[in-house]
Amino acid sequence: MTIRISLLKPARLLTALALSSWTVTAQESSEPEAKSGAPAAKSAPVGPPNTSRDLYESIVEIECASLVPDYQQPWNGGRETGGSGTGFMIAPNKFVTNAHVVADNTRLLIKKYGDPEKYAAKLLHIAHDCDLAILECSDPIPFADTKPLDIGDIPKLESTVTVIGYPLGGRRLSTTRGVVSRIDFQPYSHTGADLHLAIQIDAAINPGNSGGPVLQDGKVVGVAFQGISGAVAQNVGYMIPTPVLRRFLKDIEDGQYDRYVDLAIGDFDLINPAQRLALGLRQDSSVGTLVASVSNSGSCDGVLEEGDVLLKIDGREIASNGYVEVDGEFVNMNEIVERRFKGDKVELDILRDGQPKSVEIELKPFDPYLIQANTYDKRPRYASFAGLTFQPLDRNLMTAHSIETMAARYLYTFYVQDELFEERPEIVVLTSILPDAINSNFGGFQHAVVDKINDKKIKDLQDLYDAVHPAETPEFYVIEFVGKGLPIVIESARVEAANARIRATYEVGLDSYLGSAEDDTPVIFN
């Protein structure tokens, strides 16, 4: 039986708005180091809630209307949809929720416990890689007397927690209790490509609970965010633990979210005695894991080498399976990096060619993996030429077009592993053909990867656009594809009339939207 991790409500897309300075009520223990240059957090002027009603008033229901981009016809505005979730006050008039609750929003409303009114809200910050967001009520008066919830520590295994939220099936606040059953790295299904620390609980978490607080002793110890679908996984849910929440709050203190950093290496367990002996490791020790690969342009590029043995990270011993002890629990060594920020440095003790050595790594995000992550906040980028629609390949595109061509599947699957990003910063695909006399009999090229146009190598969408809009118009446009023996040939003298005819016939508003592959600015669709 297949088990898959799924969000507690369908994933949405988002828009982020301007931010304002604010502070967070949080305990100091287990808190990640501040991002370089970020101001120190201060205590909020309002204390934690004392009674059940105070606590409930800190938890809000969130309604989101959203517009999902259309990757099949990228010139269209998108599809209207909506959903609901839960949030809670973390600082005066600042509410935490999940990123997938408010994704691609065109309108946000929040509702206070015991209050029939719904109040307009706006999105301040969003972090898709860890599925967290911060909202603010446009009118702070309704929440002037509401007390922020306090942040606690990671709950212990077998301890009891309470999930509070507004799940589907009713209009009133709901509470469920469960036991902490696992603390481990888990996939975060909002992007489908990120793994972070997550806590598994056996509480009944339902759609609509997303973004709600998980409490223990009156403090927030997690944020409900996803569950497991399948009959074998009844009453199993996951919460985002407080180290991930604290890191998000620290990261946005300077008004910008910089995303997670990554070592960008592959590691291999060193359990086999012969391997350990060959590498010069002590046989009476379980310390040390092997560096199997080092990604170009990653944090460790030029510092670590394949075959190095990692012994310690910032003074913590790395076990042969790549785990370290943090807060009394054994977790993946990447948890040390997880709590750091762009520009921070970590020290690694390694064994290279049998000799001990210490090296320092400056951390940074690793962007190539984003090709395999669900994308939000961005309008689909495309270029249309003679009825041929070209788009950069990513997970959204693969899903929308059900792309199965061998070249596209290979380039997508092994983009990071084979470091294909060095040659192709973007993989440009012919996704669809709007039938017209100028492109007849080109159907066999659909979903093919563009290689060259008039002998110019196509490395990204901008290259393609420039190639079909040259300073000097050629007699023919010759478009070559990866793995295709024959090219597409289009007579340039017919292109202008064909473009106008196709725009009118298929109601294509713009021939192209190039945006920027590096542009993280969210798009507001309304």
C-alpha cells in the first residue's frame, strides 16, 4: 500500500505584502542564533494568556480566497479557489499560520473566537520552504486586548499535547489531544522538496487545523501542518516544532526572509567495519560519516572533498549514520545547519586521507533543488512564438502538462545529482502548440527540450526570447531539440502575421512573460 504525506488542506499559492517591525514573545532556550545584522528580539508588551478564554481568543480562523496560476495557458489569469485554516497570535496583532493556508491569496479574513465579525488581514511574511507565514489584521482594534501565546520547547516523546483549531465539519473551535510518537526529519509536503524537523503525534488533525497551535502546559510547542493519507495512518498528524518556528521568526527580523541554508553534500553511512578500517577510523568508535558528493556552487564547494569523513559539526560528534545529539534527541546532522542563517559559519572536523583537519563553511541557500519544489507566489513565465509556447521546466510544469518525454524526465530528475544546472540554468520546454498553418505537423515536438535556435545555445527562457527576436531577422528560424534528430523550421516572413492571427484566435493577451528566474518578488494576480 502506498502511503504519501499530504497537506491538511489543498496547497494554495500566495502574495506577500509590505512588512512592519514587531517583536515576539518567546522563551530563550533552544533558540537559533540571530541572523547576521538582524536586531535582537524583544519581549512583547503583552503577557501570555492565563485562562482558557484568553487562550482561545488568541486563536483565529482564517479564510483565504486565492487565484491559482494556469501553467497550461500561462497568459490566463488563473483559477479562483479558496479555503480556510487556523492561526494564532504570536505578538501584538501578528498571527502565525501555515504558508499553504494563505498561498496565492487575493483576500484574507480572520475571525476571532466569540466574535461574529470577520476582519480583513494582510500577509506580512511567508516561508514556503518551512510552510509558515505571518499575518496582520488591517484594523488592530479588535485584537487590542488579545494576549499572544508563549513559545515553549520541543515536547518529549510520549508526552501529551493538545491541538486547537477550526477543522472542517463545524464552525466552532475544536480541541484534540495526542501523544508525541516521533521526532525526526520529515518531508514538508507544501513544497514537496524540503525536509525539516517535524514531530509526529497521534492526535486527530483534520483539514482546517492547518496553522493552529499545538500546546503543552499552556505554551506553543508546534504548529499543526500535515498528515498522512491512507487507512494505515488513522489519527496520525505532524506539527512544525518550535526550533523551526523560532528560526522563521529570527530570519524575518530584518524584514526579509532569506530561506534555509544547506551544506549541499551527499553523505554515506559508515557502518561497515572494513570501510571504517580502510578510512583510518577507530574500530571501537561509532563516530564518522562519509562525504559521498559535494555540489558545485554549494556551501561546501571547494572546502570539502568526496571521500572526506565528517567527525564533528560545531563540536558535536557525528555518528556513523549522520546523526548528532541536539536537545537530548538524536537527529540528522543537518539540524545544526537548519538553525543557522545565510552568511553564518560552521566548523567541521574531518578526516582526509587519514589525517585529521578542521575546516570552516560559510552557509548559503542551494537554489538548483528548487526545480523539484512546488512553486508559489509567481506568475508562470513563458514565451510564445508562432503558436509554440515555451516554458522553463519545474515541478509545477511537470504536473500541469504530465510531461513524460525521456529528455525532459532525465534533465528534471538528475538536475541536481548530475549538476546539469552548470550547463543549463533553466531547462526550456516546448509545452504546447496552438494549431495554425505556420506550425502544422509539429505535434511530435511537444514536450521536447529546446537545445539551440539558429545555432545559439539556449540556457534559459531569456536566451530563447532573444533568439526569436534577433536584431537582424534570419530567413528561417531553426529550432533544435535535445534527442531529436530533426529541427523545427519556421519561415520568418510568415511569423508576424501568424502571431497576430494566433493571438486573436486563442485570446492570447501577451506573447510572453519573462519575469526573472531569480526574482523572488511575489506576484499579485488581482
